[in-house]
Amino acid sequence: MGVRRFTRRATAARADTSWVTQVGDVLSWLTSAAVAIGVLAGVVSSLRERIAARPPVAAAVLPGAVTAGVAAVLLTGGVLGVLARLGPVSATPAVAAWWLPLPAGRRGLLRGELRRVAAVTVLAAVAAAVPVLLAGPASPTVGGVLLGSVGAALAAAAVVGALVVLQAAGRIRWVSTAAGGLAVVAVVVPAAAASAAAGLGREPADGTVLPAPPPALAIGLLAGTALLAALALIAADRRLTRLPAGALRERGETVQYASASALSLDARELGRALGTVVRTPRRPRTWTWVTGPERAVVAADLAVLARSPWRWGQLAAGAALPVLAARTRGLGDVPALVAVAVVLGWGLAAVSVGEPSRRAHASPAADRTLPLSAGVVVRLRAVVPVAVLVVVCGVSALLVGQGAGSPLGWLAVGAATAPAWAGAAVRGGYRPELDWSGPVVSTPFGVLPTGVGATLVRGPDLGVLGTAPLAIGLLLGEAPPVLVAVQLAWASALAALAVETARKKS
Amino acid sequence: MTAIPLLSADELSVGYGAEPVCAPVTVAVAAGTALGIVGPNGAGKSTVLQTLVGLLPPLGGTVQFDGRDVDEREAPFRRAVATVLDDDAFFPSLTGAEHLLLTARGHGVGDPERAVAAQIEVFGLAERAGALPSALSSGQRRRLALAAALVRPFRLLVLDEPERRLDAQMRRRLAARLAAAVAGGAAVVFASHDADFVGALATRVLVVDDASCPVVPTADAVAALHEG
């Protein structure tokens, strides 16, 4: 208690922001938000009649239950990937240094960690399962949601046990890759199938509702999963003694890094913490086409992306996510939801192609090795993202707009957003670190530096702004040439702004 | 005849925040010479080096390269100045040889493959040239960073404890390679704790200290280093 009180007082003493300053900041944000909403409302109001006359979406072919299933697979893949990267069982450096060398059974020392990981995973599984269960069937029942939640909890416990067994056998590394592949396939395949079906003008029969399993079968499935979970956890408990101290410590450092990043809401640092291991390339590059420093920057960026197969999966998923939303009944009919999916999907793609910028920011000396000014290097860092995102956004928009107006118009307007998202990738990659030396504020996530929000949204903010013309096109249900021109001009201006601001910060 | 200084610092005060870490530095480095920087741990040698190449702003005084204020963001400065201040400035997905090749090609080196092969040979990296930086030992990463600086043309080379984590043979080889660069007209500025390395390479030595930062003859500095 005394330590906590001391820390709280010390923190308050360092926080030199008065309540007047904080109220001023809040008012400033509220004013900015009100102005932005007012401008958007004005635009929408002027387009109201055209939006009202928007033709209904005729090409939505996926039942909501299928998309809910995709969401479930995505969540499962994410949980598997994170657990595999974090251990699942780990030891903090202090535990590894002081506890593990003790002449005591390692199982007793690590059993608490196993329980903690299992409990957190079970809670996360239930929290994630409930919305999916509510969205799946047309008329969800309390009993169904309850049974489904229990099933998710048991499955999560079984997964933790199985992963610990794999960890003890030294075979955990492939799990992240497999989980990532599963997530990509889960998004891309239904989106592609729905696009193909929509292209052929096919609608599914009355398959919009997942049939509920008979009660006996449901109980049987639950009992089987419970047995599996119990066996997996017992096996995991017995294998705790085989976990090597070095690996436990390594994972513990990752957990600490990831936890600190998550608590400070820093997605870039979290990505670094959970980043996958790069494998040695089989064939070295010769780069005969590299005849100057500009091409050297582009070549390095291309190599970084080409050697990260996981990033190509992210790009495919990023392109497919908006298509999945647009082709899903219920979602596809609401342009605002499709626009949200567009931002999420293309944002994911931008994060993927922003890796070279993030690397360069983490190792600034790499940028200084070539005879190019800092500004030129940052501008060149946008080349590969623009080239890749023109394809990703163009193809994605083409499929999103399927059945609504000119396909070429959608292709063009999607491709025209690429500069904005490429700028977002560079801006996000080069954004400054959080400044912990200045004033701090107390939040539900702990103590954070002031201005943390403005820092952390650097990058995605530009992509969201840059997609505004396309969002208007979604509301209108068409992509006329004037929209393409506006989109291109707007995205290019934002990209120039992004590169300029990133350069100043580099 | 007095040589025209390539790099010059005049009453240069260095440090973090508003606090200088050592006395002001006044020094000039001409082409074809090597300046060693010595001083105990924490004296401010690395801070002086980082300020000389524009990575830290001076607290006071001036630092100029080729008669102009240092601005490390500019292309001409980057073309002329090579630095090895940090061992981990690598792309995780490029091999050691690829780092060297990309640097050589980026600087327009004629016959880059040959230049890369030569540096790999000098630094004894032949067996690990195809490995990723994460798979190299700290000493091998040090050698790779040094090779990347030497595979490209430069007029000024700035090194922070280049002998660190190198074995005795590699230290001698590095000193000879740097001496050859100095003989070829380049300037070298380096911080070091190794008396033999300083003696083999430095033309003069800057002693970094709280009270004053004098430039002394190499023999005096080497003798002081031997005395501990």
C-alpha cells in the first residue's frame, strides 16, 4: 500500500499538467471533432437525395452466419498466434534468474503461470465468442449462447494445454505460421467465392441460418471438449518440468515487451514485440539493376517485403476484408459498415507495407549509409508501398463495387486511394516514440504521456482521411470520373503531407 | 604548409539537455590524418563523436565539415562521411553480404561484387556472409558494420571504439586497413581505449576530460594509456 501511495504521489508530482490544461485539450479536441462532423454532415446533406436514390446492393451473397464463422476463425488464429509467440508459458527475467535455478521442481514454480495463461485465454475466448454467437444464427437463444460460450472456454483450455505440450517438445514455432495462414485463408477464400458467385449472378438458397445441432449432440460435443481440455491440461502440467530455462526467459522478455507496448497502447511496439522470426534466404540477391542510391533504397524495401511471406498474406487479407463485408447480407447493405471494413482492410495492408519504414525508424543509421538526403530517403520509402497498394486497393475496390456502377470506376477510385495509404504507412513507420520525459496523465491503462493519442494515430489518421472520397462513392453507390479525380488529388496531397511530416521527424 | 581542415570544431560544447558532459573541444582534422579520442569511461567520447557528425546538436560552439556547418541529413555529407557508431543498424531480412552489396551499389562503386568480396576477406566474414545479422555473433556484427563503412568511398570515417569485441589479429588487420585509408588521403576520427590501436593509427590524440580537452602527441597519449 505504502509503495503504491508513494508511486501515485510521485507521479502526481511529476504531472505538471493542470486541470485547466487538460480541460483546454479536451475542448480543443471536441471543437475539432465538431467541425469535422459538421463538414461531413454538410457533404452528406448535399448528397442526401442522391444517396436516397442509391440502388440496392444486389450482389451480397454471403449469409451473416458465414461471416460470423470467419470472424471466429480469425479470432482463433489470432489467439493461437499470440499464445505461440508468448510461450504460452514463460518466466520473467527475474523469475528465470532467481527461481528456476532453485533445487525445487520446476512444475511447482511454473504451475501458477500455466493457470494464469489458461484463465486469461478462457476469458478472452468467452469474450470473443459471445458476439460471434449472437451474430451467427438468425434468432440466438440464451441457452445456445451459454452452451457456445462454455464450448469456447473448454476449447480455449484445450488449446493452451496442447500448446504447452508442443512448447515442451520444442515444436511451437510452426503454430504461429499455421495460425496466420489459417486466418488469411479464412478471409480470402469466402471473399473470393462470394465475388465469383456475385459475378455469376448466383444467390445461395435458404442457407442464411446455421442449423442448430440437436441437444444431445451439443451436450456430447461439450463433454468431448471438456475431456479433451482436461487431458491437455494434465499433459501440459506434467511437461512443465521439461521447459528449458533459456526459452522460458526469452519468452518472458517478449511478454514484458508486449505487455508494456499494449498498456501504452503502442501498436507499433506491440508489432515489434510479436514480430515473426526472419529466416535466412536460400538465394542471395545480386541487384544488378541497382545503379544508384535511390534504387538501393527501393531494392532494400522490396527485399524486406519479399522475404516476409506473412506480409503477403496480410496484403491478401487486407484486400479481401472489405470484399467480405460488401458481399455479406446485412453488412453489404450498409455503406458505412463497408467503409469501416475498407479502412480496416486497407489499414492492415498499409501496416504490412510500412515494415521498411518501421525498420528504418528503429535503426536510423541504416538511412544514413547511402548518399541521399534524409528527405529523399523518406520519399523513396513511399515508392514500394504506393506500387503495392495501387494493386491491393484497386482490386479490392473493384470487387467491393461489383454490381454497382462502372467496374473501371471502382478500380480507379480504389487505386487512387493508394497514395494516401502509402503516406499513412510511411507516416506511421516514422512516427516519433512516445515522449516519457515530459508531463504524464493518469488513465485507466496507467500513466501515459500527454498527447499520446495524437502520436499513436499518426499514420492511420491519414489513411482514414484519404479514404473519405471513396466512402462518399460507397454512399452514392457509384464511382463517377469526377470522384476518381477528387480521390486522386486528395490522396496525393495527403501523401505529400505525410512524407513531409515524416521527414521532419526522421 | 598547413593542411586545410576537413572537419573542425571550435569551442564545441557537447552533452544531453543543457548539461555539458566534458570541457569544450577545439580541434581540426585534415585529410590524410587520423585523430584518436581517448578518455575514461563516461568522459564523453561517444557524445563528442555523435556531435561531430551531427547526430546530437552542439550545446555551444561550432562544428564544420568542409567549411560548412555539419548537417547529417544532407546528401553531400552522407556521401563523404562514413560512420560506425552503432552495431545494430541492419535490415533483419538482408544477409551480411547483401548489406555490403547494396551499400556498394548505392554509392556507385565500380565492380561492387569485387569490392564486397575484398571486404569480406579482410574482415574474415567469408563463412558467415550469407547469414542474417540476427544469426551473427556480436563480434561478427561489429566486423560487418566496419566492412560496410569501408566498402564505400568516404573522405571522413568516424568510428566509436572500432576495436571493441575484435580479437587481437583482427585489431591489427583493422588498424592496417585504416592506416591505408589515411595514407590514401582520407581522414579518420576514432575513439578508443586500446593503446596499441591508438599508437598504430592516430596522428594526434584528443583527450576528453571534465577540466579540459587538449590535443596531444600520439606518443604522450599512448604512454598515458599504458600507465592506466
